[in-house]
Amino acid sequence: MRRISDTMDEKFLELPVDGRVDTCPQCGYTTGFHVSFLKQPSFVKSIVICPECHTRFDANWILASESRGWQ
């Protein structure tokens, strides 16, 4: 698992998305993830967090920010 981001003192690991994503590759927890949003200047990045080991993952899910009031 490689670290791909050090934004705002937070470390995110890459989460490969291939089909269903409900198991933490770090600890093996199998009941899904919490989701957090990190605002960037022109978009919102979705970060998933394992509720068991609290590892933060970047699945590279990007949300448009202007049309949803995230300005």
C-alpha cells in the first residue's frame, strides 16, 4: 500500500477500486468505510476511513464543488 497524499498533515493510502469496495486492505475489516470530504480549490476529494483501524484512503473519487455549494 503506497502513501499518495500528505495534505493538511493527513496521510492517505491509495485504495484500489476494482468492483466492490468494502474490505480494508490494512486490517481486513469487512463492513465498509466511513466517508469524509476534503475541500480543494476547484473540487472536493472523497476520503474513505476504516472504522476499525482508522486508516484513511484516497480512492481518487473527485466531486465537482461549484455546482453543489461547496464554494
